[in-house]
Amino acid sequence: VGLLPGALGRRLARLERLGMVIILAGVFILPWIGGKIGLDLNVFWWFVGLPTEYLMQAVFIITGHGA
């Protein structure tokens, strides 16, 4: 928040105490809601699963184990 303009930094700093709740909601509640309405809202998969798959594929290709 130190790099943001004063007013925006103060507003963001107030959210800091709710940070863990926001993260947990993104990991658990968004996929549940997405399942109910038919959308892929799995944030964990977007930020962890997909990059891991691409990294594994690159390692497999480099080591000669991938297609």
C-alpha cells in the first residue's frame, strides 16, 4: 500500500484485516458458487494448477519424457 496514492492506500489498508477471509472465500466459496451456476470459478486451479501443469510439461519435454 506504500506505493499507492494516499486515499487508495488507506482504503486498501482497511481490507488487510479481512485478507485471510477473502482468500478462503476465493478458494472455497467461489468454486462452490461456480458449480451452482455452471461457471469455472476455481481460483486455486487458475493460480496453482495451470502453471504447475505447464511447468511439468516443460520439464518432461526438456528431460525427454514428454511428447
